[in-house]
Amino acid sequence: MAYKITDACLSCGACIDECPTEAISQGDATYVIDEDKCIDCGACAGACPVGACEEA
């Protein structure tokens, strides 16, 4: 199951460099995760300072 980024996202970018599949990109209001590219590794969750990355 892919991860998702919640509305708690501050758009700080901490998660982007941690994603090994480049599944994270800037959305309209927050960053978003492409569920087709996400391999459920959780690297984004470990990097997010506000816990906005969570399992979908």
C-alpha cells in the first residue's frame, strides 16, 4: 500500500530527497505521492518533521 501526504504538510521538501523512486512532487497546496511509483518503503515518513506522510 502506498503512502500519502496529509494536509499537515508544510511543503518543506524534507521528504523529496529521501524518496528512492522519485514518487513525491509538488501539488497544488502540499506535496503529493504518486501511488504508482511508491514502493511503501516509509523513507518519507521518517524524514517528515510533522508526520504528514502516512500509510494510505
